[in-house]
Amino acid sequence: MKKFKMLCVVIMMVYYGTLSVTNVYANEAEKTQVKSQQLSEIQK
């Protein structure tokens, strides 16, 4: 039973870890898009 609980904890950690990594990556991508939009506005 204890091993099962540990497994659940590990799975949750991995799951939330992936979620936060994905969120960070999405935020970075959005920032980059905004920057390139600003640059193209300046170039016009």
C-alpha cells in the first residue's frame, strides 16, 4: 500500500511538472510572438 501511495505522488509530481513546464514554454512563445509583432510594426 505504501509503494502505491509513493507511485501516486511521483505520478502527480511528474504530471504537474510537465504542466508547469508547458505553461512556461507557452508564455515564452507568446512573448516571442509579441516581440516579433512589435518589430514588424516598427519596420513598417
